[in-house]
Amino acid sequence: RLMADPGKLKEFRAREKAAAEAAARAAAADTSTESWYVRSKQLKDKFLTSRIQSINLKDGTRVAAPWQYRNCAMGGRHTEKEYPESNISMQESMFLPLSAKTYEDAQEMTVKLQSRLKEIIESAPGAKVMGVGLEGGIAPYIDKEPSDKIPEQRMWRFMRQAILDCEYTPGVDVAIALDPACSELENMYREETGQMDSVGMYRFWRDKSKLDMSRDDILNLYKEAMEAGIPILSIEDGFGEMDHQGWKNMMKELGDKIFIIGDDLVTTKDSNI
């Protein structure tokens, strides 16, 4: 190995050492004693009242650049055909740059974060990048750790580690947004169990364990991630289109803390609208 690829192992070790040092500095810079579960509301308010950048044109028109959501880790239907070996069932996980001053800064930050996430996955035991999904995010295979129910939980930890390794503070410089596209998980539960009238049950069909979760389990998954320090600020399609009770529960538990976005809920079914 050393003869075939001279210097690469040394480069790898130097890169990982630099990342660990950056992560330590970023962690030390975070002096907050409150959990992300408590702090998220402050960031939600910031998103509602400000933008990354605004300029005034010569005719007096004011133009504002919206906050960035960059799709970086993908699964579900968006990678199923191209990378069937990937075991991520939830569709999209995104980085949200919070401390970017300009649109260009945001682009640089998210490219850096996705590149580091790829390095983390490829160097972690039992994990690898299969390729690039339909919307530009990486499609990984990730073995669960003993405390995990689904591989997505480890992937979210990898995303948080990427934030630290790039010397950003989670929840201060960068947050995370999810688009699980849970209608697909609900549909797969119906199809694979034959319970076509089922509402509120979800199957993580891409993982070999094919774990089933109830609406309460899904909500607890989000809450536990936030309580564990995963800086989730936005969840889109966190429940299936027909699971109105799931949406009500999430609004009650998280509606004042994060953005809850209903894309499939309100764009594909007239009766919901």
C-alpha cells in the first residue's frame, strides 16, 4: 500500500488530525449551556425576520437573497434506482448556513461541509458513499451503531461532526434541515404489509432490518435527535399526507421551535388543501 500510493496515508492522518483540532476549537467556542431543543426557537425567529443578504437596485427596488438549504445527504426514492445498495430511507438531509454574510459565502460553506461529510463517511467503519443522488447530495450506506434504531441517526451525527470539523459551531454557524418524505415510508408500509388502509405506520424499507415505526416513534426520533444536539431547524414532510394526527402532534411538540413544512401534504392532494 505504501509503495503503490506513497504519502497518501500520511496525508490522510494529517487531514484527520487537522479536522479533530478544528472540531475541538469549534466545540470550545460554544459556551451556551442550553440544549438545541431549547435554543432552536431563537434561530427560527432569526430566519423569519432576516435574510442572508439584501441589496438596493438603482431603481430603488430591494432584493433579498433567501436563506440557503443545501441538500447534502440523500436516500429514499431519490437514490433507490441509481444506488440500491444505499440503506437510507428518509429522502433528504440538508445543511443550513447561519453565519454566512453573502450568498457566495453560503455556497462556499455548504460545499465545504458536504466535502467533509463525504470524507467522514468514507473513513468511518461500516460506512461508504455509493454515489451522488438526484439532487446533488451524496447517497451513503451506513451501518447502525448499537444505540441506533435506523442508519439515519448515525448519518445525522456525521453531519454534526462535519460542522465541527469545518470549525463551525452547530446551531450558531450551521443548522440542519430534514425532508424525510415520510409519505414514501408510509406507502411502503402499506405495500409490503398489505394493509392498504393503514395510516400512521412507517417502514424504513431501504435498511435490511426493514424497521417499522408508528407516528409516535417518528416524532420521538426527531425530538431525541434535537435533544442529543443535532441542530435540526426545519422538517419538511415529516409525516405522511394522510397522517393528519401525526402532523397535529408535531405541531404541538415542535411547532414553536422549528419550521414544519408541508410540501407533499398540500401540493399533491386537493382535499388536504
